[in-house]
Amino acid sequence: MALTPGAAAPAGPTTTRLGAAWPRRGAAATLWAWLASPRGEPLLLAGLVALALAVRYPFLWAAPGPTDEWREAEVALDIVREGQWPLTGYDPYIGALWHYLLAAAYLVLGADLRVPRLFALALGALTVVPTYLLGRELGGRLAGLLAGLLLLTCPLHVVVNSHVAWAHSATPLFTTTGCWLLAAAARRHSGWRLAGAGLAFGAAVQTHPTALVLVVGGLAYLALRGWWPSRRWLWLAAALFALGCLNELVFIALDPLAYLAAVQSSQQDHGLACLSSRLVCYQQNLTFLALSLLRLPIAVGWDTLDAGEVLREPLVWLYAAALGAGIAITARRGQVLALCLLGAAALLLPLAQPASYAFIPDGRYAMPVLPPLYTALAAALSRPPGRVPAVLGPLAGALLALGALGSLSAYYASHADELVALQELWLALRQVHDQAPPGATVLLDERLERRFHADGVARNTLELLEAMDLDARYAKISPQSIPGPDALLVLTCSTYERVRDPAGLVSLGPGPADRCGSVQAARESSAAERLPTGTSRTGQSKPSRSV
């Protein structure tokens, strides 16, 4: 006798086992029904954000190592310390929105070394929310859940957008919010949602001007959906868009030449050299963009720009086929948002962004396009076409998310030694920061400079310390080169072991003095002996490092 969920099981020993199994299925179905209800949906969203935080927290400061993000952090610190009100950030083509938000985080948490990346972590995890909402708008709550799972396991969104404290890291948060409001406006013919989309896209443009590409795609989407709002709502949306990037617009109006020069300088510095015709340059940029888009969902070939090596990976094509099918299926159902955004990106982004698509970190230039693609795939999987069993769609979505998570784990495993060394470098920098008064001398072992020369980590480490008002420099460390007991040292273990006894060094950390992994923070023991707990090297109470 066949049973259906919720049906009463007939009495008898033959149904005892089946009757015991159905309550578990019934309980799971009941739990999902409650989570998918308006009352339980906030808990579902909180769970997605918590899971996103858990995925993103490991190796937060080591993958990647310190970047030039500390230039932007220094602007935020100047806002707090000196009361500055900049129109733009460190780069004039980036608005100051990110820096003001980061300054607010500094006000709450203090001028702690960890604040910028913790802030990036929080905004990266929160991007799951508009991704869920966009998926729900296109295909219901199950589609929203699948879209959220795909984004929270996306390897590049974890390692770059949620780790590196650049303004551009937050672009997907604002663009996906704009896409959600735009899709809701088109489906419900809602003028106020369209106005909210304008504000979100304006904020996105502040984080990086390439967000304008998605604005073009959004306008194409409105036209193809067959709903064009009244002139009043269009003007309001345009006004709120301008409000969202008002400070950037003011800067452009005051000094357009400086803005254009900053854009051209960035393109020259970050783009690969293109010495041929504009058409050849465009084709080259489009190739790198396509390469980024292909591996964003699964992130194979993290360390290569060799297109052949990437294209030989079967998983690249599996995920590309899945996303392509999702775009096609939803387009046939009348939801063409993903198609319009992808088309606008393919057409316009190669014009604005040179071929700087080394996967880490430059894959981020294509990242704002990915959440809408995920939502199209999730909408297709939540309601599979044809005679495909309904359960296979969510199962396929879960497997795709697990595959991406496996790629992230494989990346961490293949770079284990490097990540451990960067973790220890970060710990040493934190110990120096916590124990050094402003203006203190910090000597970094020149061997560290050689070891971490790749990707600018050595240079960026100096900028990090300088942003915290410390006098830092690389030097050859010997007992005679230490300028005095007030200096703090960041050493390789080989240098620490060689110099420790002759110079009388002690570790800044709580562990045994003779225990060292890769990097060690230290100072002369005479300085430690003279200083009571809680006092600085000037004999005064140690000043708070909060702002």
C-alpha cells in the first residue's frame, strides 16, 4: 500500500518501520514550510548569513596576504582622527562611501588592525541577503535558498570580496540589491522599488565605476520586460541614483581632468600591455573577461592565466553549462534579467576594464555579474523544466555548492605552507600593533622582504604599519643594528634564533621564547624588564589605540 507524506499509516507490524520514518520526513517538510513562511524567513536568512561567515572566516588575513587595501583604510582613519570629509577615496575614481562606512566601523571597534578585513567579511556575508531576495523574486523561496548557497560557497567571493578591504569588494552587495529591487519593480509595476534600485546602483558606482555596466543591463531589462515606468518615477530613480554617488559627481564636476587622469592611470597600471589596435585590445579584454566568468563559479586554475589550462578542466564546462542552462530556461519563462546583465557586461566591460584578470584578485571585476546568474540558475533548479523530477533540481544546486566549497578547500590545501607563514606574519604584526605606542620604530627582517616579495606583500606590510602611525622599515638585523630597547622587531625564525641570545630578545607573544614557526615578533628583554604592565616606553600610561 503506497503512503504519502502526512497520510495515516495502517496498523500492523509491516507498517511500523515506515510509520517511524515518515515523522522525520514530515518534520523536515514542516520545518521548511515554516522557514519559507514570512514568519520564519528572517531565521532562514540569518542562517545563510551565519553559514557565509563560517565559510569566509578561515584564513581571513592570510588569503590573500596584505594588499594595498591599507591605503583605503588610512583614508578612513583620517576621517576619524582628523575630521576630514573627502569626496573620493584613495583613488579619485572611487567614491568615499566605503571609507565613511569603514570609518564608522573604526569608531565602534577602535583603530584595530583587524577592522578593515572584518568589515569586508561582514559585507561579503551580507551579500547573501540580496542574492536570496533576488532568487525569491525570480523563482520563490527555494530559488532564493539555492542562490544564497551558491554565492556563499563561491570561492572567489570568499577569498577576495569577503577578505580584501577594498571598496570594490562591496560592489556585488550594492549591485545585487539594485537588481533585486529592479526585478521586483518590473514584476509588480512598482515605482518606489524602481527608485530604490536607482539609489542602490548609485551607491554601487561609488564603489567602482564599472558598476555602470549593470545599470545599462538593467535598463535593457526594463525595456524587454514590457514595462516602462512613468516619467515621474524615472526622474525619481535618476535623482536617487545621483544621490547615491553625489560626492563622486561633485568631484567630477569640480575637477574632471583629475578624474579622467586617475582612470587612465589605473588602466595603465593594472591592465596588461596592449600595443595593438583598439579592436585587438577589445578582443583581448573580452577573452580575459570570458576566462574570469568561466571559472568564477568553481575557481579552477587559481594561479594561471593560461586559457588552455583552464579550458581543459571539465568542471569549468560543467558549471558554465549549468549557468547557461539557467539563463536560457529563465529567459524562456520571461525572466531576462541575467541575460541582459551578461550581455551588457560582455559588450561594455572590455571597453572600461583592461585585461587585468589574474584570477586573484582581478576576477572581482566580473563578480557583480555572478549573483544574478546564480539566481537564474536557482530559479531554473527550483522548478525544473519538462519531466525532470522536482527533487533533482535542489539536489543539483546543493551538489554545485558543495563542489565550489571543495574547490576552495583544495586551494587552501595546495597553499598550506604559504598560508601558515602569512598567518604567522599577521599574528606578529598584531602583536607589534598591540604593544607599540604611536610613532614607535618597527624593524622588519630583510629576509621577510625577500620571502614575501611576491604579490607586493612585503611592500603592503610596510603600508599597513605606517597606516597605524608606526615608523616601519626593512633592515638587516644583528645585535648591533637594533636601535634601542624601544624598537620592536619582526623576524624570520632563523634570524630570531641567531640574534635572540646575543641581543637578549624576548618574544612579544605569550608562548615560550624558544618556540618559533616562521615569523616572530620580539624586542630586547631589557625593555620588557623596565616596563610595568600597562605602561609605554615613555614611562606614561600606554595610550589607547582606539580612535
